[in-house]
Amino acid sequence: MTPLDSSLMRHGAKHSRRLTLGKAMDLARRWRARLLFAICDQGAASTANFLQTILYAIWLPLDDFGRYVIVWSVSLLIENAQVSLIMDPMPAVVSRYGRHNRQRLDSAGGWIVTIYAALASLLILCSLPLVALWAPDFVLPLVCLAVANPFQRLYIFLRRLCYIRDRQDVAATGSFFYAVTLLGGAFALLKLGLLSVEAAILLWAVANAVAVVTIRLMGIVCFARTRRATIVWLARRLWTAGRWLGGAAIGFWISTWGLFPIIAAMAGTETAGIVRALQNLFTPIVQFNAALNLAILPRVADKIVVAGHAYARTFALYATVAFTASVVVYGALVMIESKTLLSLIYHKPEIVNASHLLWPLGLAMILESSRQGSSIVLLAISRTQMFFWSRVVAISAFLISALLLGRLLGAEGILWANVVAHTLGAGILMIEATRIRASDVPVRDMRSANTDPLLAQKINA
């Protein structure tokens, strides 16, 4: 080898290192921006919901606050079903078919969400005659929820769409205006003497509508002209993956947010309000992890298609450790000064005296966070059947444990039954993530720009 050849090789190696370093720095900058805006987005929305819960717990009588919490839990049931049936399967579909069809997929998704919202509101209204017989105090709040529901569903969809399109800055802006409207409206209702459970629920509609308008003005449009066949094709794709998640969502709701109606039935709406006020202390870290989840899922779905199953299994392990550790540290800080925090925040002795209930609530949050790393990977490859079965096992354990422990310990027994359910559900999903094989990873569709999504079904049949 001549000196010239050696020099050229050294120069080439040096140039290659520079390119590698440059790519790494560019990737770091892009992820830093993504995570920053994701944290701002989730921070604004979760801070508004966190503070709103505190304000209503202080301003409203505990019985009224308990009614507000139960209607809020019904809203979360509708949201969980939307996320499971539509939002969680979307990144995997887009990563595979969205290379040249993203606008059509986004638009079709918007119409699917609109139909879902209309059906959910109609179902709420149809349930009112039965509600009037059993709990007439909930009739008017549920009517208000039926009004607010379409705005909530559309905001959730547009917000997730921002992450799929890598526009976390738009999501953060929408959440900022959502937070300002939600908190500003709450103070306005108080000052005007109009604060009630019904007014608080209608305020959801206003805040979500403001966020929707903001996101659309910033360029995230989902209601373009769309072929009916494309909507049907996407609905089938989402149903294929999401039907298992939908069943899992109901199980998750029963063992998490469904606690409040169960507690209200056993111990009264006041106790349900107290438990929600305690649970609210863990909202910041839960929403922080949710922000990371939103930012990471679409990118992980893209990466797994390229890197394969080994990357998926490795990511599941590291993500599980990271998510769990963050909640453990946060939960320890809350528990150390729990009574002081409750006294400063709520100023109600009924809530402070129930601080011992933070233990089962905190453990449930830790266990829920431990499954997030595995959940991201399984969602990214559309391997969703185990979500359903993990929830079947969890909800079965919850109902049996709640029946036994609820009789012995009352509301506290139901919370410990929730811990049992989360332990089993998280364990099953983490085991499933370790069993991912090469055949489980989808292959990116490489069709031309003019190919309609309908052909994908024929190509991949």
C-alpha cells in the first residue's frame, strides 16, 4: 500500500466519523425538540386538569365534587375506547402505509372519529331514562357531557395527529390555549356565582373547541375530501388491531377510573370525591410519562420496521425501567410529605385524614407505568391481542379481590384490589414483549405515490 493510499484511507475514515457524529448530533437535536414540545404539550394539558381538580375539590361541596368525578370517569371511558380503537393503532398503520398516503389516512381518521363521537353522545342521551330512575342528580350533568363529548373526541384526535405528523409544537400550542381557557373559565364561573357541576362540564366543551380551532389554524387539517371506500378501508384496519385494545380499554377503565362509581355505590359520592382528590397527586408524573409515550410511539413504530425484532425487545426493556423509575422516585417524594401536601392543597380535613389511601393508589400507578415500555413496542407492531387477555385476567382478579377486600376494608379494599389487578396485567404484557419474533415485525409498504390505500389490502392479502 502506497503512502497516498494510506492517506486516502485515513481521510475517508475521518470523514466517515464526522458524518456519523453529525448524524448523531442532528438526531439528538430533533429528539430534543420533539421531547421538549411533547413535555410542554402534556405539561400544559395535565397542569390545567390537575389544578382544575384541586380547585373544584376546594370550591365544590364534596358530594357535588363526587358527582363531577363520576361524570368525568364516564368521559374517560369514552376516551379510553377512542384511544384504543382509533388512536393507538394509527401509528402502526401510518408507518406501514402512510409513506405516500398520509393525508388520505389522516382525513379518513377524522371522519371515523366524528362518527364515533356522534354515536357516543347518542348512547349517553339514550341512557338518560334509566339514569333518571336510579340517580336523577346525574341526568343534567350527562346531558352536558353529551354536548362536550364531540369536542373532546376531536381534540384528542387532532392532538395525536400532531405527533404522528411530527408536529409536537402545534400540539403544545393547542394545549396552552386549552389550559388557559379551562382555568380562566373556572375562575370566571366562580366570580360570577355560576359554578356548578353542569357548568364545569360545559366548560370542557369550550376549552376543547378552542384547542381544536388553534390546531387547525396552525395547519393540521383532517377533514379533506375523502372517498368513502378509504374510510371503510382504514376503519377495517383499525378494527383489526384495535378490537383487542377496545376490550382491554374497558377492563382498564373498570380497574382504574371505574373505581369511582364503584366506591360511590358502596360508600357514597363524597368518598369517591376524596379518593379522586388523593389520586390527583400522582397526575403530574403520570401525564409526564404519557407525554413521552405520545412522542416516542410513532418514531418507535418507524424504527422497528427498519431495525427489526431485536430492537423492539431491547427498547421494551429499557423503556420499562425508565418509566417505572420515574414514578417510583416521584411517588416516594409524595408519600414522605403526604399529609403536609394534602393540607396545603385542599384545606379539607376529610381529605387529609384519608392520606393512608395514597399507598394503594401509588403502587397502582407504579405498576401501570411498568407496562408502558412493553405497551409502546406491542402497539408499534400491532400485536394487540394480549392487551385484551391481560385485561381479562386483571379485571377478573379485580372483581374477585374487590368483592372480598371491599367487604373487609371498604373503599380501601377496593383500592388494594386495584393493585392486584395492575400487578397481573403489567406482568402479562411485559412477558409478551420478551417473546417478539422477527415474523411479528411488519414490513414497510413501498408503493408509488399514486397508489390508493385500497390496493394495499390486495397487495398484502
